[in-house]
Amino acid sequence: MTNCTGPQDFLLPDNFNVSLVYADTEALMFDDTRVIVKDNYIPLPYLPNLRYFILYNRLATSRFPLNGLLIHNKNHIFHLELLRVNMSGINKADFNGFVSLKYLNLFRCRITTIDKDIFEEIGMIVDAPALRGIFPHLEIVIIEKHDIEELDWAFLSPISRRLKELSLANNKLRSVTLTADSNNPVFLQSIKRLDLSINKLSTLPRVIYESLNMRSLITFDFSSFTQEQQFCENFTGCTCCELYNFTMWRSSGPFDPHSNNYKYSNWLDSCTTNPTNRLSNDN
């Protein structure tokens, strides 16, 4: 592992010569420092063994050129972790060609919007755009601590087959919808853990829970530690009126509810036995 850490700033290309990175480097990590990439930066050279790229930025500055800096290595990286890195205006070009990526963590990266086509080109080989159709390997996606108020669930379509863990916690989510596309359905057939906690959803949209494979799901957390997320008008003593449709769907699923670890499982069960407490349906 090549670990770059310390109180000094790493300026590319001024005091960080990318050509000096060891050719057999498997992991490149910038730990609790500040990385500043100038306009005249040089991309990392081809590092055939590079599998991990981890950047813990002490202070996000200008927009990080993810696509440009890793252009020669995107095909074989399978672990990408960006914490406090400026990724504002994130788009599908950033993930073009990450065909081997299994783990993605974006934490406090100044993201306000996730386009539905964000992963559309992840299965495209860099420098060979004619070669499409490689199925993405993404298994774990963590996108946390942002200001993403609205989300189109269709963004998961290209990575839905192998996705096992998805966390969208603490993003201030208020609305989740789905753009209908029969050619690109969203069904998370391998999902084990889904975390939507600490958001501002007033109901649990049908497009979310109907995309889940209940045979594989172990944990589904949509709890909140504040009253900003209220699933019904009467928060105190509520029997989850807004979640009625979800509990009806869950209770009819092909699984043993007692074998899975659901947040608020007892609270949800009360909705099944008290259907008259429902105030309104989710859409």
C-alpha cells in the first residue's frame, strides 16, 4: 500500500509526482490530508495491480477530477472510497469504465443530485466505447451525508443484479420516485441490507419496497432519530398509518418475518393488526 498522510497539502502536480508511484502498488490511500488537483495535473500512470483508491480529504476544495486522474486504471479498481471530497455535479462520466468496481463509498462529497443515468456507462470499457454490455460488479454502495432531497430509484437499474448492500442514510431525502422503463427494471435480487435512515421521507414509497427481493433481504432500516421524519400526523403513539401498504405487502411476502432483522418490526406488525388506523396510502 502507498499511504500518503500528514499535515501537508498534496498538490498535483507540484509536490506529488504521479510517475514516482510504485508500479506494483495495489492500494493508493490519502489519509486525513488535503489533496489539491490543479488544472495541469497528470493522470496516474497505468498501475496494473491497483485495486484500492481511498481518499480521506481533510477539507474539500475544488471539484475532484475522478475520471481524469484514474483514466488509466478505472478498469481494474474494485474499491473506491471518497470522504469529504468535492464531487459536486457528479455524473455518469465519473463512473464510466469502472467495470470491476465492487465497493463504492461517497461520504460528504457535496452531492445534491444523483441522475438516473449515473451508472449507465459503468459497464463500458475505457478507451473502447464500442465494447458495452459488461455487467457491473458493484455489490456495496454507500452514499451518505449529502443534501439529496429527490431521487429517481431508476439510478439503480444498471447495478441491480449484484447489489448486496445499499446505504442512502442521512441525505435529507424527501421524495423517491421511479421513471418507468420496462427495458430497465429495478429489482434488487441480491440485496441483503438497505439503509434509508435519518432522512425526511413522510412515507415509504412503493417503488422502494417493491424492488426488494425479500428472500435475500436481512436488514431494512428507515428509522429516524428526530421527528422530522414522521410517517403519520400523530407521531406519539402512532400505529404507522403511512406504512400500512408496506406492512400488507411485507406480510404477504415469501419469507418468515421472524427470521429477518427489521428496524421497527414490532411497530410495523401493529399496522397489520390495526388497518383502520391508516390515514393515507403511499403512491
